[in-house]
Amino acid sequence: MVISYLGLACTLLPSILVLIGVFTLQNHFWLMSIGMVLWFSTSPFWMKSKSLDEVEE
Amino acid sequence: MNQPVTSKESVIDRLDALYEYDREPVDKKKLHGWKTFIAMFAGEHVAGTEFVLGPLMVMHGVSAKDFLWGLLVGNILAVLSWALLTSPVAVKTRLTIYWQLKKVIGPYLTIAYSVFYALILCLLAGSMVNVAVTSISMPFGIPNPDYIAGDIFPSFQWMLIALIVGIVISALAVLGFEKIAHFSKICAPWMVLVFFASGIAILAKLKAATPNEGFWEILSTQIFTGVPIGANTKYTFWHVAGFAWLCNAHQHLGMSDVTIFRYAKKWTQGFASAFGMFIGHFGAWIASGILCAAYLSEGFTNPQPGTIALYGAGFAGAIAVVIAGWTTANPTLYRAGLAIQVVTPNWKRWKVTFAAGIFMIITACIPAVNANLDRVVAYNGLFFSPLGAFIILDVWLFPKIGLISYFTEKSRKTFSWPSALAWFGPFLLSMFIYGKDNFAFLQKMTEGKLPGWIAGIKMDITFLVGPEWLIAALLYVLFSYIQQKTKTNSQLIAEGGLS
């Protein structure tokens, strides 16, 4: 779960760093790709989805 | 399931059988809290369509001020429609849209609803295949069709990719709908951030190029210039507000989301729709609008979902477009198959889904569909919204004014003439008012022949949904009154036969 959230952070935070002038756009692209790999390789293991027909706990 | 249809009733029986599992109102044990609805709305309204609709507003030359205020007002109205109209009906009755409609408009009109709904779903699924292919075509060096430049059809290679993508999506809709639905939920949080991150980064890029300008100046002079691209008409605050409010009119004014909100513990959970509207139809539309406008301002032409996402988010953006298109097309095609199955009773499920898939692939290969997606969505709202008005009136107003609720069901009628007239009458009238200025054949037919006051009504289709909804509601009350006060029906009601 920590790695998944790290993936989401890699997706969003670089754009803010670009905005404040710390990062280049190219680095932002690279980190977004890494973030994508981190998210999709870990989130399916803990993210559960249930249909509306299932009883809420 | 595969018995031949031998009588008119068997079509109705079959339709009932398709929805048999949710015939009864939802049990109290199965009700869900806020968290479920917030997650559902936030996930559903950040989809492939957002990559098309934000840029469409830019292509229609909306100004920054009109865009932001229009989105704010339109989305607030959409949330209020869900919270004050859809959710209270859903919580009171706890029935799906199918069973609501069957009680109110009768089985035959419900079949008509299903067929028209299937058509619009195939169009929307095709539009999402188009979105995915705009990204997949890039590594192969296949150019995307440019509708503004006059491309009526894409190249053969582009259509080949659309065919392959369409077949894969159709196969997945048959084989593993549940898994795709789960995958789309996994994608949702990441997709939201891809939208926001790419918008922020591109805004930063423009800011770096013009350091002396503030963000508002960049937004109003470099991004939302207020100048339409190509032959597109100019959109104003009213277009944006109207569209943001009514792009989901089928779900709120048209009541189709009673199917979801019947699981809500309280009607106030309708306000959870704000998470879908303000993350998706506010944040994501602004972000995709920024991407499109910045892409154009750099001298590129033909902004397509795939190209603008690659421009703003690199490889991850291109993948996001493919996933967004795919995960939106898949459930849409699945629902279309379910709706079409009503009129193809002898067909197996996979055949129906593939038939819908063929229509979806054809639609994907028509660039005009995505270039006019706002129109397609507006026709959808215009056509289905009156049905929501009938449901509201039956549930809330009729008992208070001495009319019988669900009269069609209680009197065992299979066709409700008040619903048919109040549905198709205002819809055709609205289409005429819009079409006399926008459809060439109607313009030709009516030129110089209409009274001045009718010719003087110039309304965009999104502005017509509200008046049409109100007229349909008034006509439905009037016609229902006439129907229920006829001698035979009055006698039946007086004898207690309909209670």
C-alpha cells in the first residue's frame, strides 16, 4: 500500500515541482511513468471493489 | 433464455426476466453509506469522455471567465438535480429505473426506452474506442483523422486498429465484465492525478515562457483565447453552464441513477455526486482544456486525446488515454448488449454483445461523433429527461392531487398514452426548434414559412432540455388527469379496483 501511494505521489508531485521551477518537464514525464508502474504493480493486491449488491460492513 | 418469441407478451416477459434479480425494492440490510457513493461518483466521472469534452469547449472558443464560471454554475445545478430530484425518489421507492418505468409508462414504452438507450450507449462506446485509438495509433506513426480539416473517415490503418481494439473490448465485455469493472476502479485514483498533474505541468510551462504574466492572464490570453477553432460555433457562459448541468441529464433529470441511489441510506447522499462533478467535470475538464489549448498555442493542429495527453504527461498520459477509453467503452458496451437483448430474444448473449460491438466499431471510425460529442450527449439528455419528470410526478405529486400513482401498472395497461404523448411531443417540438436553424433539410423546408415569433426562437439544444422537461411534466399531468377521469377508469377507481 505504501508503494502504491508512493506511485500516486510520483504522478502528482513532479508537476508541482515543475510549477515552482525545481523540475523540468522531461523529469516530470519520467517520474509519472515510474509512478504508473508502481501504482499498477501494487494496487491490485490491496484495492478491493464490491458491487452495490454486497452488504456494507 | 433461448425460447422463440411466440406472442407480444413474451417480449415483455423476456424483458422482465432480464431484470428479474432486482424486481424487489432493495433490502435495508444492503444500504450503503456516503463512502460508497463518493468513490463511485469520483471514479465514474473521470473517464475517457473527459479527454474529449474539455478540449471541445476550447475548440468552441470559450473564454477563461465563461469556462470557469460556467463549469461552476453548471456543476452545482447538476449536483442539486441529483440530490433534490433523483436521490429522494430512489430512497422512497428503492426500485431500479427499469421497474420504475414499467410501472409509470408501461412495458411497450419501456422496450422503446431500452432500444434507444442501447443505440446511444453504442455511440458512446464507439466514441471511447476512438479515444483509445488516438493514443495507440501514435507509436505506429498513423495520423489521427482531423475532422476540422475535413476528414470524414480515418485512414485504412487507423480503422484496422479500431477494429482490433473493438474486437478486444467486445470479447472482454462477454468474458470478464466484473474484472474490467474492478480494474476501472483501480485506475480511477491514478487517472484523476494524471489529469491534474498534466494540467499543472503545462500551465507551469506556459508560465515559464512568459514569466511576467500572472496565471489568470495566461489562462485568458494564451489558453482560453475566446476564439473558435475552424468552423466551430462560439460558446459562451450559457453553453458551458448548460452543458455541465445537462451532460448527465439522463442520469439525474431522467432518473436513471435511481438504480444506484436506491442503495443510499438517506436521500442527502445525492450530494455525493459533487465529488464526481467537481473532480471530473470541473477539475478534469479544466485540465484537459488547458492541455488542448496549450497544444494548439504551440502551433500544433488536430488536438486528439492521445496527442494532448502525450504532450502534457508523456508516456503515462498516452497510457492513461488508452485505459480511459477502454475502461469506459467496456461497461458501456456491456450495458448496450443488455438493452439490445430485449429485442433479440433468440440470440445468445455473446452474439448480442458482438452485434453491439460492430455498431461501436463503425461509430469509432466516424470522426464526426467525437467532434460533436457534446451534441450527442445533449440529444441523449433531451430524449430521456422527460421520463424522469413522469416518475417524479407519479411518486410525489399524484397522491397529493387525487390522481392514482402507477396507474398504468395498476390498471394492467401495456401502453400509457399520456406518457407517449408527453414524451415524444415535447421532444419533437424541441428538435424542431433546434433543427429549424441547424438542420439543412428543416431550414430549407421552413424558410419564410414560419410565424415570426417561432422563427425568432433561437435556442441551442442544451438550453432546450429544461423547458422540454417542464412542458413534458405539465402535459403528463394534464393527460393523466384526462385518462383517469374517463368514465370507465373513474368507475374502476371509485370501486377501489386500483388501490
